[in-house]
Amino acid sequence: MTESAFWLTFPKLSADMRTGYRLMLELNHSYNMDCMQGMAQFPDGYFDLAVVDPPYGGAGNTFKCSDKTRFGGRFDRYRSTSPAVQNLAGGYSITRTGGAWAAKYGKKIIAWDNAPRPEYFDELFRVSKQQIIWGGNYFDLPPCRCFLIWNKPNIPTDFTMAQCEFAWCSLNENAKLISLSSTRSKDAKHWHPTEKPIGLYDWIFRLFCHPGDKILDTHLGSGNSRKAAYDAGLDFIGFEVDPEYYAKGCADFDAYAAQQSLFRQAAAESAGEQLCLL
Ligand SMILES: C[S@@+](CC[C@H](N)C(=O)[O-])C[C@H]1O[C@@H](n2cnc3c(N)ncnc32)[C@H](O)[C@@H]1O
């Protein structure tokens, strides 16, 4: 039985009972399962760093909150009077544009674009020692000293996409900024609507990780975090709930790892040849 089939069959197992099944999950794998079920498998503080990018519920032009207390009840001025928006859990509405992007991916995104409940953050902070949370500006998180900004120099001010993204960060460091184009290269296959570049994860892992660290990504999406962790030699676990994204992410990762291992082999051989010439 696969992990996802297991949890579909036994959805009501308590967290304590689930711990009996911890051995099912291994490091350096990704899993097609809900991250809440995934995290329940791990003891407190198991991961050194969680780098996560949860949905914040903005597709379809409205914020679809899975919990009314998402903003701690402090932002009721954002509660919509529109019956359509009121029907969505929470009923908060901050219009966003989206243009061609939303038209292309809208239906699929709406299926998974639910902001996590507060329990998600409790569980995330339980299983990991440090956390980097992309889109942290949309969640009710404590004050932070360190935050990360991904500046997208390719996006003009009047364009319908954000010029930068914010990550909430638990580390006691100075805030950091990276400028990295969000333009996707034409030669690579891109299929995930909210894919973040591998270079962004490379940067994070180089800044904050040490050899032997265990990394968690609760919302894998394209799986670029997994590729960057592989390059950095870090131990990694990722969860992705959507079967189609999961399958594509696994295929991409296998192809990437095979290519990287060829590069490494060629580099080792060329270093060996140079040594012989000396
Ligand atoms: C914002 S995207 C992440 C994009 C990712 N950072 C990347 O670089 O491709 C969020 C992803 O989380 C997945 N997802 C949504 N709810 C989930 C859950 N409860 N558990 C695991 N994955 C979930 C969605 O299917 C989507 O692929």
C-alpha cells in the first residue's frame, strides 16, 4: 500500500498512533501526501531547517482562507460583503490581478490554493528547529529579525506581478536580499505555476545550512528545493499533495540527479587526468 493510500484508508488515526508508522518515511525521498500527515511522522526538532512555500489562498482573485482566525481576527476590514466571497471559508477578499497567469493555471490552482490552518504552523514549528516561510506576509507569524527578499529585476513596476517576494525567517541573522530573475528559461520544461528557481534555494542553503543538516519542504510543488538540497549534499524530505505535480516532480528530480552525477563523474575524470599530467 502506498503512503497516500494508507492515509486515505485510515484517515482517523491519531497523531500518537501514527508515530508507530514513522519508519515508513525515509530521508532523501519525497512523498505524495498531505504535509500534516507527513509531519506527524516525525519527532520534535527532527529537521534542522524547514524551507516552505504554502499556498496563501489568492487564486480566483479572492483570498480563500481555510480558517477564519488566519489573521487573528485583526483584519476584519478585509471581510468582503460579496456573497460569492462570503461563501468561501473566511470570506476575506484582497483582489489580485493575475492576468494571463491566472487564466492559464486558474482552475488547477483553485483546487489547492487554501491557506493552511494555524495547526500547520504549530506542527511546522514542532518538527523543525528553524523555519523559512515564503509568503510569510500572508500569515499570522511572530515578529522576525531576519527576513528574506527575493527581488525580481525582470518585473517592471506597472506589470501585473509582484516585483519581490518575502520570506519570514526564524534565524537570528541580518535580513538578506537576492536579485534573481523569475523569467523561466525556454530550454527547460516548466509545468508548475508557482515554481521558485533552484538558484533561490541554492542561495538559502549556502547561507544557512551545514553539512549533515536535515531539510523539510512541506509544499514541494515543482521540487526545485529538492534539487538544490541534492546539489548541496543535504538530507531532505518533501511532501506534495497533488498526484500529478508529485509524479512530474519525481520524474524531473530523477533526470536532474542523473545529469548531475554525469557532470560530477566527468569533472572527477578531468581532475584525475590533470593530476596525471603534473
Ligand atoms: C506555492 S506551491 C509551492 C511551489 C514550490 N515552492 C516550487 O518551487 O515549485 C504550493 C504547493 O503545495 C501543494 N499543497 C497544497 N496543500 C498541500 C498540503 N496540505 N500538503 C502538501 N502539499 C500541499 C500544492 O499542490 C502546490 O504544489
